[in-house]
Amino acid sequence: MSFREVVEKFIFGKSKNTMKTYWSLYRSLEAFLNDNQLSLQDATPYHFKAWITNFRTANTQAEAKRFLSALLKFLGAYEQLSNLKSLLREVKPDFSKFRVDLNIEEIQKLIEACYPIEYKFAVSLMALNGLRVSEVLGLHWQDIDTQNDTITLQRREGEPYYPKGMALNDKPIRIPLNHVSKELYNILYNGSASHEGRILPMSYKTFLKWHYRFTEGVLNKPYRITPHKLRHAFAHVWLANGGSIRKLQAMLRHKRLETTTIYSEPSEKELTNEFELVLNKALR
């Protein structure tokens, strides 16, 4: 039985999303085996470890580990699976899930490249206001106040998208609105026949399709820019330009300051820049 036939049997009956993920990983593993002139039977745990470490992010490495573990169980290769698990404990992603090195110029470049305008508006709110996807998708027209330059975040009964952790009886939260999103909102408002309900009546799945189309096509980064990474990028820009971490906590709506400090994990470039700044000042 060929490797492809094995995988077809292995993924049969799994959910649509799992099948899609596993099929993509199968193609990657098959290419790796072909490049190294190996069959599935000849591959050792060390080969599998090398394949997994080719993935640069924690999420994709975790998916690859799950795929391999499930495949080896399916094949009954329990000894090989045990050896692989021991090796995989040593595998660490090259990039922290929290570390982001997007600067304001790259954020502006991304926003400019995005279309349609609905998606451009969404990205501007995440990258320049620190909003989560659920918060962006849950915004109604009246939540944007262009007179006072504010955004109101609230949970509405029956709505699928709302601020994380907010209950129906919680008071709405008001935060400042950035001027880029304000301009985009005005264009959307003037071009819309109706101003009832959500500004962006799209699903999370549709949003993700647009998101990865642009982040992977415009910004050449060695890690995947998830929607939440734009929120982290906002935090980095805030702190890099003299914003205080306590006020950042309020902007991000974190209950604990410790959570906000996670968002301040420096990139290698930020660490180098500050090191040179501090050391040069000390040596004067």
C-alpha cells in the first residue's frame, strides 16, 4: 500500500477541518521523505523530528506532532511512536508565540495593501487599536463615534461576536478611536445603504481567509502573523513610542497587569536597539 493510500484510510471519517489539515501535512511529509530518498517505513524518529523542526511556529509544530502521533498509532508503530515522543520533547519553536517585530511602517504597509475596504477597516482596528477579531466583528454602526473619536465595546443578546469575558449585564467599555480607522469608517458609512446592525457582517472563517491572504503575501516574516499577533504588534508600537504599560493594560482591557507584560516580550531587534541605546548612554 502506498503512503497516499495509507493516509487516505487514516483520515477517512475525520472532520472536514482535520482532513484538510492532515492532507496538507501529508503533502509536506511526503515531499520531505522524497527529498531524503526515504519511504515511510524507512524513516526513523530522527527523520520525523527533522521534518517537524522545519516548521517555524509553535502552532504548526503542534499540528505536525499530532498528525504524526495519530498516524503512527493508526499503523500500530508503538515502539517508533514512543521513541518519537522522547525526541519531540526537545523540539522548541524558533519563535515565541508572543514575540512580534512588526514596526509601524510594516503595519501601515499591510493596511494599505488590504482590500476590500471592510477588511482594511478590520485590520486597522486590530493593529492600531488593539481590538480582538471577535470585538471587530461584533461592532455595530453606532459603536463608532466619530464626533468624540471613541469606540464602544459591548455585548448584545443573541450576537455571536463580543468582547472576551464580557457578560450581558456588564457596562459597555469606551476606548479612543485611531484616525486611520476613523477615515475608513467614514468611507464605509457613506457607501452603505443601511446603518443597522453589524458594520462587518462576515463570519470569523471568512475573515481568516482574507487575513492570511494578505499577511502572507505582503509581509515576509519567518512566523505566521495570526490576527492576535496584530494585537501584540499594537502593544509593541505603544510601548516603543513612550506609552506606559498601565495605560496599555487599560487599552487592551486586561484584568491583570501580568497579562499585559506578556505582550511586551521584546523581539531580537528591539532588544538590540535598546541595548545599544542604554550602553551608549552609559559609556558617555
